Amino acid sequence: MSEKKKAGLKELSPIDIYKLLPKINCKECGQDNCMAFATKIVNREINIDTCPPLLKKENEKAYAKLKDLLKPAVKEVIVGVGDRAKKLGGKLVMYRHEFTYTNPTAMAIDVTDEMPAQEVVTRVQHAENFSFEYIGNTLRLDMIAVRCTSEDADKFKACVKKVSEITTLPMILCTLNPAIAEAGLMAAPKSRPLLYAANTSNWKDMAELALMYSCPIVASAPNDLTTLVSIAKTLMAYGVTDIVLDPGTFMNEGLGDTLNNFTMLRRAATKGGEELAGLPLMGVPMVAWVDKGDTADDLVKWREAYIASMLVVRYADVLVMHGDSGWSLLPTTVLRQNIYTDPRKPVAVAPGLKVFGTPDENSPVFFTSNFALTYYTVASDLDTNKLNAYLIVVETEGSAIDSGVAGRKLTAERVADAIKQSGIESKVKHRKIIIPGKASRISGEIEELSGWKVQVGPRDSSEIPKYLIEKWQP
Amino acid sequence: MSQLLQGDDKKKTDEGLKLSDDLLEALAKFQQIELQDFEMDVKDLEIIFEPGMAGQIMPKLKLPAAITGGKPTSMLQVPFIPPVETYPNKITEVKLGGTKSDGGTRGRTLTIGGEVSPAFYTFERPMPHKPVITLDVFDMEVPLSKAVKMHVKEVVGDPAAWAKLAVEKFDADMVTVHLISIDPLLKDATPKEAVKTVEKVLQAVDVPLVIGGCGDPVKDADVFQAICEAFPNERFLISSITRDMDVERCAKYVKKNGHAALSFTPMDLNLARELNRRLYDFLDREDIVMDLTTAALGYGLDYAFTNMERARIGGLMGDMELAHPMSSGTTNAWAAREAWLKMSAEWEPRELRGPLWEVTTALTLLLAGVDLFMMMHPAAVKTLKDVTNYLTSGKKAESSKYANWVTVKA
């Protein structure tokens, strides 16, 4: 604490930034003044490069100082090139409530150089096309890990070449043999793949390759953090700048060591300002396949999936997966989206009347709770089905429908009030409200208090279109 | 499926607690922090300081003098010092279930809480108790997803048989008897009928029980009273006491009859503190478990996770009002449509997706510090048990075995 290190950004105040700015209030950055700009910088809402005067020669020193002040606790390492290049790490904090996590955990799907060519193509395309729409976000997979299982440089080279031809997803080249790694790099020399991995025996050759092909590299030391940071230190001394750490991922009883290693590294980086721990972390849930034996594929995918999810929570910046089934990947991708949202985002949306499409006096009227996730789910179902409807958002203090009814946050009184306040009575000539199926318990009370006729709608808003066809008549 | 069944955050440390330079030096030597005379203002506790801050005084890793210019020719050796911390406070232990010697009839008791480190920071110190799983049993028919229903359809409507199945087949540590039928808007069953249901479950299984109400603050208070008085010293967990109930009345009969209370609040730590403070007038700390609300994966799990993680860290750092074991209604995971909905072929089968949704929700909250899981699907229960067993085994990883994943021919 005697010396300020690059630990969490909370320790920075706008004044710290302001002091180093040109202080001329030129507004070239789009902000009203330098202080406003400094505040945005501290909140990571804007990049210092958007201050043109700061980029001038005379401000070189201040710029360098600012860069250093703003350096994240975990270095950001970029893998791949072009639109789909992936940033790993760049974390500012350890705990999610301290500040928004940056750079969601990248998820890689593997192929091997012994898979039939068609299978490689299928798996790559499957990874490329993986897409799930989730409240306004598209969830995707990010990388392809090409593993050498053949120990044959030519085969590996051909496989890397094939993959680089069919996808722009960044690659992870996996082999501990430097000669084979070089063959792979030669097949895609400008693609900036992540090289896996430098260990205690091959570090020198691997470091040379990383320098020659200017690609990031993983340091690997299974379950041995002293060796791991020593490899990282050695690579740095060698001139390699972009390093990812793999402390090892272990199944079963090894899960304890796995989580401990990830947690210790992240704590040393964010709280201790340790440069060697302050590097992106790689997790390998596909170790679940190592002792597959006679276990059914689905069960191995299940194990792989839950390990992946635990590592999303415990600080992994990149994950290598083998199972590529939708059911097994979906929970982890949704969890990743959840964990990486801004923790300051409110739980509730503003209550009131929302209009979808171009409703008229005969259009259906729904209500839902003001819990953000409930609202967005219903809204997205009305939107994507292009329905013309009114939706009354009832103040439930951020409770969902079922918990709101159970916890008396969603009451008939509140619904009746919301109907009255919304002004809907002047917009439609019918007096029928479709209520969430999960609020059916209070349907009678709503009718009594509001004077509106209640129709109990589906329990899930995905069934609204079907419901309207079958049950709606103004 | 059957195979699956096998403080103000700007406050700095130097304000929150006074560490003299001497202490810092001493810490630098021992990499440990012993916080005596720890004081903090918890009036408006955001997390005032974070565990691990003391790690800032870890010695800087220095480059050995051997190489100063050029590329190294042999590996440089630097130590990694585990960033081990000590926390000023301990999470309260709560005992559930009363055996014969307690005046109850349960075969054994279970203790939760007692943590002195964040969840599964076993590099610091072991977890004092394994998290406990209680399975949901409903006293009447309720809408269940297909993936769950297939495992319990024989026993729906018979809470005693359901409880037996949960314990004997699904290995539940505890059973939650959800008295849905008492809801005035459903069957409006009487307190007497509810007592009968609980009695049947008590006879069917000998594990500790959680008693769940219907959510009506008045009816629940009446039913809970009847149950607490009918079965003194069974040490039930009464789920739950909420802010809109007659807290004094409920807390008094819980205490008088030797039970424990689940203090439930809707995802707001200040409300949780406030309700706990009200309970302290009538209950001991050791009688209170808290439920900070569980939202499903994809539907607010992020809020639940962060809320619980903050509560646990706050509790360890000295916020006594949050230093209680935490319970999670993990069954809420099934409120996510992705858990039960038939989706397009690429996301099927939902029979696997659903329980994986529940276990993902559970594991996320396990890592936030949850001590008691209220769950539904047997496969999710099995996995959560396996994982907690692994994490508390104290065994070292078979690192060489898994290190060869690169060449494995999967």
C-alpha cells in the first residue's frame, strides 16, 4: 500500500486523471470539459486516445503516465486478426461488484489433425454458426483449438491450413513439440494464433516461435504456480510480451486445486499487483475427455459443461472445449453473458405503458412485472413475433411474476393501479386484460379491483402468439 | 438420464482499518494479516475493503541478477507466494434437525455456516462444513417440467412418499415440505391439515426438514405457529420469515419451540440487514439462515450471485448482520424457459439441458458462498454433491494425468 500499483480502478479518482489532461476544455473529445472526460475515463466509458491534444508530442509524458495509471490488473492479450480477433484478460478487478468485468471468457472448440477432414470442417462450421439470441445479445463461440494428436508436423500443418481457410475465428495451436508448432505457424503465419504451450522443457524454442511469428503464447505448468510464474518471467525476459497462463484444469478431486490456482493467481494480480500473475488465464474443461473410458458421451459433455461454468465464475479468460452440443454449451454461454454484464445495471425497468407495433382500439392488453429480465423477455417475444399490443409494466420492486405473487410484490391492488395510471382505458374500447399464467392466483382479485375482465394467459410469454390465435377476441 | 443418476467503495483500506507502517512491514515478512481491534462502520456498508488487499504488500518478484541483458539461457526462478488472508469475522454456524437427545426425532443433525474464508478458498483454510442439499417436496400437484416430472410422477400428491424417494433414491440431506395447499387462493388447507402433512413426512424420513409456506404472510404465520408448536425441538428451518409478516410473533414461536428461521428478502442487502436486526430481538444469531433470493441462470443470476458474494465477503469482513449461512432456492432455475422449453433440435434434449441449467445455477451460487441448496432435479443434486465432495476432499490433483489433454484422441 506504500506504493500504488495497478490494482483495481476504484483507487483512481477523476482528479488523478484530470491532473494529467491538457485542461483546455477544447471539447474535441465530445465531452463538455476535461473533468467530464476524466470521469468517463475512470468509469472506463471512453478511451484516452479520444483526446486529440493528448496525442500530441508535447503531451507524450502525460499520455504515457495515463496509460500506466489505467493499465488493467490483468494484461489484455489479443489473439487472431481482423473482426473476430479476441481480447483475453484486461481485467480491472477480482470481484464482479467492484467493476464490470471486461472481455468475456473466450470459448474455443477443438479439432485434431487426425480427425477426418470432413469432421474438421463440420466442427469448425458448427462453432462458427453457433448462435443464440438472448435478450438482445447474440451468444457465440470464439475460437478454434487445433490439437496435434498425430505427432506428425505435416499433418498438423495441413490441418491448421484447412482451418485457417474455412474460418476467420482465431486459433489456438496445441502441441508441446516446437518443430510441429512451427509447421502449424507456417501454415497460417499472419493469423496471430495463440501458441500452446511453453513449459519447462520447450520454453526456449517456443519463445523463439512466439517472437518470430509475433503471436501470443501460453505458459503451462500443471498445478505448480511457482514454475508457472517462473516460465512467464523467463518468457518476458526473452522478449515475449503477450502471455497467457495455464495453471492446469483437473477433474474430480483435482477441481479443488484447479479453483485454488485460478483464485490465487487472480487475487495476486488484482489485489497484490503482481505482474506475473496479471496475465489472462486459460481453463481446459476438455480434460473431462481424458478419462472418458466407457462413459457415455453425454455424461462427459455434462461434466465438461459444469467445469466450464465454474471456471467462468472463477476467473478463466479462455476455455478449451471438446463437446459441441447445443444443450451442453448453452448454460455456460448464458452464464458468461450474465457474469460479464455491468453490475450497476438496475434490476428493474420503469413501470408504465409500453406500446408494441401499431396497436389499435381492439388490440390485446397484457401486463408484466418490472423485473428487468421478465420485462425484456416478454418484450422480445412481442417484438420478434411482430405483435400489435399494449404491455403494462407493473411496479413489482424488481420481482419476477411468480416470486412477486408469492412475496406480495405483485398484488391485485398494484395491477389495478397500474391499469388506471397507464391511460389504457382511453386507448382501447374493450376491457380485457391478459395476465401472466403465473399470476393466475390473483386473477379474481384483479377483476374485482380493476373492473377489467381477466383472461389468464400462458405461463411463458413464448406462447403468446399461439394464445392470441386461440383465445383472443376483443 | 439414468446414467446421470449415478462500505462506500471509495473508502480505502487506510480509512477502513488502521494499518501502521510497522504492521505493513511485519506483514510483508509473514504474508499474513491478523486484524485485531478491527473496527468498521457498518452503517452503510458497501464492501469497505476487500479481502486480499493485504496481498498488496507481497514482496515484489525480482529478476535474478543472473541475466540483465540479452535473452536468458536457462529458466529464471521466481517464487509464487500464495496470497493467503485472514478475516476478522466468522460466519455463524446454524444447526438444523433435532435428534432424540435434543428432544426431536431426527436421525442426525446438520450444521451449516462457520466459514472463515470465502467459498472454497481452500488454499487458505478448509471449509468447516459441506454445503447441504434439501429436496423439494410439494403437498399437492404443482406444474413441473417434463424433465423433473419423469423422476417423481409416482409420488406427486403424496408428500411422505415423495420425501422417502428424495432421501432414499436421490440422496437428499434434507427435505423441504412445501405447504402449497394452505394458500387461501388455492386449497386454503387449515393449519391442522398442514400439521398432519408434516407429521407424515416426519414418519417417512429421519432427515432434518425445511418447512415451506405458501407466501401469504398471514396464513404462513398461522401455519408455521401450529407446526412449530406441534413438533418442538425438531429444529425445522422455517421457510420463510419475511418483512411483511408479523416478525415478532413468528420469531417468538420459532425460538420458544427450538426451531430456526429462514430470513428471506428480495435481492437487497440493506433489507436483509434490516430484517435480521428485527429478528435479533427474539432469536439468537445461531437461529438464523438467510435467503437473499435466487434468480435463474439467464434471468438475473448475475444479481443473485453478486448479492451473495458481497454478503459473504461483507460477513467475513465484519458485517455481523450478513454473517449468516445462506440458503438458495435453486429450484428457481426452472423458471428459465431454456430449462424446460422444447427448443429447436440443436439445443435438445431438454431432459439434459434442464437439469444442467439447475446445476449451473447451483454451482455459480456455490462459489458465491451458499450453504444450503433447495433443489429439484436428481441429476443436478448428484452433480452438486459430487462437486462439493471433490472440493472438500483435500486431495491433490492428478496433474500429470490431465496434462496430456493436448494429445488425447477424443
